[in-house]
Amino acid sequence: MSTPRLFVSYSWTSPDHEARVVVLATELRESGVDVILDKWDLREGHDAVAFMEKMVTDPSVGKVIMVCDSAYAAKADSRSGGVGTEAQIISPEIYANQSQDKFVAVVFERDDQGRPCVPTYYRSRIHIDLSDSSAYSENFEQLLRWVFDKPLYLKPEIGKAPEFLTQGEGALSLGTSSRQRRAVEAIRGGRDHAIAATEEYFALLASQFESLRLDPKADPFDEAVVLGIDSFIPYRNEAVEVFLSLALYMDVAEVPVVLHRFFEGLIPFLDRPQSVSTYREWDYDNYRFIIHELFLYAVAALIRYERFDAAARLMETEFYVPGRSDYGQDAMVPFHVLRKYLPSLEARKARLKLNRTSLEADMLKERCVGVGLEFRHLMQADFILFMRASLDYADSGRWWPETLVYLGHWSAPPFEVFARSKSARYFERSKVLLGLNSKADLSPLLEAWKEDKRDLPRWNFDTLNPGALLGFDALATSP
């Protein structure tokens, strides 16, 4: 990095002021700046005006600071003394260039109304304030960044336009962004209306789901499913930001309630509307993928930030689905209804001759980029949902942990939350995730799986080792 040269313009008003200027110039030199100061560089026999003109005539002088107090401002405005001469040199340079970055006022004093003491010609410009000793270090850093042209905030490079913007007139637009931003700002700011703002956002997002409905005549239909899923990515990202903000900033009982009501409102989209009599099972596969993915992220976010009680509440509270009782079905359903088989993706594998074990797992992994959670967090949540469903709903349903196809081998190590649960204190907190009273509550299920592995998820010849993923033998074995 080259050494910048900086010219100091100031007014001699008192010994104290002179000493402050020298201290500032010394600090700048000690920070790698070649400072030109008349006290150091203007000698007997030198031409004082020529010295002042160096600030604009010497090409090696890249920066000029005007150390401003009330006396400097008054002399500059009245064009008196050496400061007046310098003002005549500086002001044309400033007036002629609105975006100039060679001259800056460094304020040493403010007036009785708290306004910075600067010359009239500089009043509309941004200054650097060194008048407050409590903020001196921070503002001196600002001065150095200006001298070295190293601003604190760099304008990012222009990225690629989102793909959903280039999909033509049919591009998806749900109009949820302003509500989402309001919710996130309220959550992170600890505002009293944070939960209400979150509910408003979730209600709007759920109300827009009807616009995601696919044309059942689309051909090939699996392509329409994938495109529909991809078009939702920006809105998936918005929702994930809200999930993470709730998990990180709000440890309150309302969090699982508002999440629960949001997913409760999405359940009707998983199957045919009551007004539809002719349909195919895969007509709603885009909804099934999107809702499943959102639920995985919500649970993963809560577990990631150790909101174990909230995650447990979300899993153990059943959902009310209106209309089911009209067909003799229970109106209350468990969380595993949010995970459904996607026949369209199986058809896609066959149509495109794709040699993949699970397209859904592939898509979940490929889409888990830049969202604040890693794929391992999704896998952990998936396994916990599988275990909780196996413990609580063994006879009525199950949760298929699609992402665990990426485990890789039978002896995969325990997931993070269970590895940490080696500590008895940690286990006392985390056991609520599986609804356990003690480690022993897991034994009957694990023993049953040892005897008969047919109830375990299987991909080709691979299956799970739940005991290993739980780190069962080590649970609660240390303080």
C-alpha cells in the first residue's frame, strides 16, 4: 500500500488548539500518512503563499484536511489571514466538483446549537467529527479510511439477476417482501409488535399459496412441478429468514404457536380441494415439496439455536384441518402429514432416465445454499422428526427422512445435538425433542429395530443406524 500525502490547513488560535493540531498530525504520521504541516515544513525564507498553493498544485498531495473551529470558520468566511488565503485556494476546488474527495473538514468545535463550525462554502458537505472525545477513536478511524481510500462499507458487485425474474410474464410474484421485512425488523429489534408482525406475514404468505397451483394439463407434468418449486425459492428464503430470526432473537412461548398456525393453514394445499372431484395424486406435488421443505427449515432453525422446547411444542401439537370430519376422519392430525410421497419426481426419474436414489433429497441439498443453515442442520432435523414420529405415532404414520440418503454409511457419527447430549446437563435440555423422560425410553424402539430392520427407512441396500445417530451408548454419561 502506497503512502498517501496529506496537507493540513488550520488556524492558529491558541496554544491548546495548536497542540491539538500537532497531536492529530503526529497520530496521522504514526498511522502511515505523510503529513504536510506548516509547523514542520514551512521554514524561514520560504514563500508562504506558494506553500499554501501546494495543496492544489502539488500532484503528490492527494488529500487535504481543514481543521475547523469557530475561528477557522470566521476567518475563512471573511477571507482574513492565512486561513482566508487558503479559503480562496480551496473553495473554487470544492465548488467546481460536487463529488470531490480531496478536501474534507475535520471538526474540532461545534456552536451553541450543536452545529459543526465549518466555513460557509463547506456547509453542505460531509465532515469528520473529532469534537467529541468519547467518539474520537471511531472517528479517527473514519479519517484514516478516507485518507487511504478504504471505506468501511464497500459497494458490492452487481450479481446475476434472480432466475425467477427471467421466466416471462408468468413469473411468480407473491407480494410478501414488505411484510417479511417488517416482521424481521420487529423481531430483531425486540419490538412489542414482533409476534403480530410475524403473524401478518405468515397469514399473507399462506393466502398467496393458491397462486402456486399447477395446471393439471401441463405436459410433462413433472417439469411443471420442478419449475413451480424453483419459482418459490425467493419466498422460501424470506420464510427461512423469519424462522431463523424467531429462533435467534425470541425465546417466548408464542413462537411455536405462530409457527404451528402457519403450517396448519398450509395443510389443505397438500391434497385436493373439496371442490375438485377429478384429480391425480401428483397434482399437488409442488405444494407437498414446498411445505415439507418449509417445515424442515423451521424445525432445523429452532434446533440450531437450541430452542428445544419450541421445537418439541411444534412436533407434539396436532393440527386442526377443517373438513376432514365431514368424511369421518379425525380433524386433528400429527406433524407427519406434512411429509408426503411425491410420485411426480419418481416419474421424472423414469422419463429422464436419471440414475438418482432420491430426486427430492437432491433438490433439498442443492437448494440449501446461502440461507443461514447448512444441509447437516436439515438432516439433523429430519432425523429428529423421524425419531419423534416413530416414538409417538408408530401405529398411525411415520416421517420418511428423505435427506438421510446423504448419510453415506451405516456407521455415521451422531448428530450434533446428540453428540452434545453426552453431557447429562445437556441431555436434560435436549430430551424434550424426542419427548423422553429418560434415556431408557429409547431402548424398546431401538431393540425392536435390531430385531427387525424392515421398519427402518431404506434406500436401495442402505438403511439407518438410529442408535449410532443418537449416540445412544454415550447419552448422559458425563456431567
